[in-house]
Amino acid sequence: MLEIIKNPKDKEYKETIEWLGGGFDPERFDLTEVNEMVEHYRDMEMSV
């Protein structure tokens, strides 16, 4: 998947970007954002 999104000329690029929600930067990683997402999903699981 990373190979596809690194190459806008790839035939699967557009579909893959749409599947990812409209954008993806493989160089960007926000640990705080990821931790918040994990905590959110964990809390959802605990409330079920």
C-alpha cells in the first residue's frame, strides 16, 4: 500500500487514497494523535 500511495501515477493510487479517507502522508506520524485514537477505541470497547 505504501508503494502505491508514494506514486501518484500508480493505477491504484486514486482508489487507495479514497479508501484511506482522502489523504495519507507516510512521513507524518503524530504519537499524541495515535494515542488519543487508541484511547478512544479502547473506551468504546470497554463501554460495550
